[in-house]
Amino acid sequence: MRTLHFVLFITFVTACAQPSKKTDTNPQFYGEFLYLADAAVLNTGTEIYGVIIDEKMHELHDLCSPLKRDKYDMIPVYVKGKVENKYPGEEGWDKRIKITSIDSLVNPTDNSILKPN
């Protein structure tokens, strides 16, 4: 009986010590994206976020551009990102988002979902 307890204990400790698979803990957002002249926003309908202008934001803009009917057209997107508050004294929206991944876009003319390659 002691051997069984010992084996179960070792199995439990070994299982707990195994590294967990890394999962994306960043939340997903659905909203309308717009980038104009050094300012980008994501309007979710309940919150408006300034979007941090970086490589991922430019990638999203490049994917959205062919779908736009004019430069003010907002494209519905599904993205994952990290939300942070703006720095004190900084201009812009109170909250901003750093896009970590682009899940899909919605074509505004026919509502089809487009997945990036």
C-alpha cells in the first residue's frame, strides 16, 4: 500500500512540474479599425481605443486598405491585443491597445470573413 501511495505521489509531483503549454492570454476584440495620418483607432461599440502604431498595426492597415471604399471607411476586424492606459499628459484616447495578432477581417461590402495568410 505504501508503494502505491509513493507511486501516486511521484506521478502527481511529476505532472505538476511539467511546463504548461503557452496559450495566448491576450483578449480578442471585435471592432472597426481606422488608420489616418499617424493616428489609429479601434471602435468596439462600447469602447474606443487608440491603437499603438507599430509593425502589427501597419500589417492590419495593409490588410484593410484593399477593402476600403474611401480613406475614412472603417473596417470590421477581429484582433487580439494588450490594453494599457495612456501616459499622463499624453494626447489621445484614455486606453490604447497594442495589437498582438490579427485573427480576421470582415469585408464591409458583403460581410464575408477574411483570414490573413
